Amino acid sequence: MTKVSSLPADDASCGWFHLSPARQPRPSHSGTRKARWVVVGAGFTGLAAARQLALNFPDEEIVLIEAQQVGYGSSGRNAGFAIDLPHDIGADDYIGDIATAKTSLKLNLTGQGILKDLVEQHRIDCQMRPAGKYQAAIEERGVAVLDAYRRGLDKLGQAYEMVEEKQLPEHIGTHFYKKALFTPGTLLIQPAALVKGLADSLPKNVTLYERTPITEVEYGDKTVLGHRNGKIIADKLVLTNNAFGMSFGFLKGSMLPVFTYASLTRPLTADEQARLGGKPYWGVIPADPFGTTLRRTVDNRILVRNSFSFNPDGRSQPKYLERFVKRHRESFERRFPMLQGVDFEYTWGGALSLARNHLSQFGLLAPNVYGALCCNGLGVTRGTVTGTLLADWLAGERNDLIEFLLSSPGPNRNPPEPLLSLGVNLNLMWGQHRAGKES
């Protein structure tokens, strides 16, 4: 019997969740239930896996288990970028091996296509817009990153536009940045609204249990998932719970639950919108990975996201919200001096599941146990496509994308504690300090 050592516990202040359309959560599970397929984790990956399993096995029941409410966890807490392009921060030109980059591009585009089709088919109200994204730089070091990425995009044959300092206010309002690289393929979304809509449009042969945290697992010919009010017995178990997969006994010491933090303003008044100028909605990512991400949303709010913490148990810690909201305010005021008096309504944290080698886990974990884990910060598109492809592989399908995912060695093992926490925390502190004005 494996005792699940850590359970999701996110803060209650995520703006995306509270501003997305309200829904009635599905009941939690009680008693004893048997099922051929059980999926644990109802984020982008788990929702995609459950949906595709249901389509591939229409005569079989699929059980999907979520520890919290759908949309409350990590999938509903990101900055809302469904990104198409590969971005290998370990490569000089941010593209790296061209064959790998082309496959990553195909994966991301496939994930985007799945989401666009579902949003249209089920009329999911999630503010999805094909707005592209700006990668913006303030200092010369950041401009050099943009130039390197431009060269990589040339090699990959992808469209972009370099936007100079004088033209940037026409795009994003602020005069703060020196240069930006605009790529047109990113979709902007309200992530919690999208996750909720995906959950409420699952096929009829999917049973979703919310607020059902699994506390113990017994592996064998069948997997027995125990919780406070009963147990679920699975012929086949699919784990799509990212870093919490370590608590289920897999990839121990291989994934890093790193939290990043965001604040969202109240809606801008008509006068404030006029003072800001620029396009009606947009998204900015920083040239430095430790810098500040920005969104102007469809409902005219400004999102500011920066700052990181390493929470080894994958659970929220309130002390970081109190600390980092001050940094958000400073970042906001530097970028938007014309918006004095615009307060934040929400501040929250959300976990990224990262691997030091930036690789994911896909396929067999143990007899009758499978997983798509560790999205490395690309959960919207990559989680969607890997969940879908895992279900296709389990149905016997083979294609180039599935073979690519199966060939990955997966996340590499981390150093032991306390060296791990010391190293990660020092790296996060140094990275945020080194980001300078980008933060």
C-alpha cells in the first residue's frame, strides 16, 4: 500500500477561477466503484485523456478523479497563453535541434487545434482569441535574446515581426519596453473558464468525481485507489496529476513543483483604457524567463505575473502571496504610470511541474499504470495533446508524435535533499535578481 504523501491545496484567491462562469461541481465519490479506466487529475491533460479514452472505447466507462474542483488547480491558474512555438531556453537560438523543434511545433499546433475545435463545438465561453504574443525586452541582454530567437525562428521557417520601441505603445500601451518580438500563433484564453467548459462537455461515458483526493494506492493486477469515503478499483490507471505523480510512487525526485504568482486588476474604466491605449487585448512574455508576464484581458483587466517559489510538496504557502503582491505592484507601476489608482482584485499562486532536463514522461509507468506527466510550463497545449495521444496509444494507435513521446527518457533525477531545495532556491533567487528591470 502506497500512502499518498501530498495532496493538492491551492489558495482560494485565483482571479481566473472566480471570474469564470459558475458551474455546479460534480459530486465526490463514496462507496466502492469498479472501472476499466480511471484517470487521476482533471486538468488539461486528464480532461483530454478521459475524453479521448471515451471516444476510443465508447462502450466502456471512464472514471475521472479530481482532488479539488475543476478549474481550481494548476490548469486554471496559468497566464492563459496557448503557445504554438517551441522555446528551448537551453539552446543558443532558443530552437535547438531542428528536427526536435519541428516535432514540438507539430505537438503544440495539434494541442491548439484540439482546443479550438472543442471551444467552437461546445461554445465554451473562455475568451479565446488568436492574438499572438509579444516577447518584450528592456535591457540590451534581453534584446540579444530576441535577436537569437529571431534567428531560430528563421531556421524553423516561422513568421514573426520585430516591433521597435517607438511603435510598441501602439501595440501594448506602455512605453516601458525597448523592443519586442511578436509571433502571431499564440491563442490567449481565460484558463479556468476553458477547463470548466472542457469538464462540462465530456462524453457521456465519462464519470467525473470532484473533491475526491486519493490518500492511498495499492498496485497489483488491479489498482485500488482509497480515499476518505471509499475506494475505486481500476483495471487500468492513468496518472495525469503532474508533480503529484511522485506522491503516487512514480518519478520520485524527478519533478520540481515550482510556483509562480499573478495579480489581476479590477476592470479599467473607459478613461483608463483611453490613457493606456494600444490594442484591446494582448499578451507579453519577458525576454528573461525570470521576468514579468503581462496580459490585457478581453474584460479590460491587467494581469501581472512574476516571482517564484519552490514548494516541494506541491501545496500553496500563503506567506508567498503576501510577499510577492508587493513585487507585482512595483512591476505594474513601472510599466503603467498612467494607471495610478488601479488596484489588484486578486493575487494567487500556481504550480508548474518542471524537470531539470525539460523532458516529460509519457507511457507505461508500471503494469496497468500509465502516465502523461511533467508539462514543463506548457500545460495548455502540451497537456492537451499528450493526454489525447496517450489515450490513442492505449487504443493501439501509432504515429510519429506518439513515437516521439515514447522515445523520451523522461525527467532526470534530482539531487537529494537538502541539496535540492538549497540549489533550486538559490537558482530562483539569482534568476529573479539577474532579471533586473525585466522583473
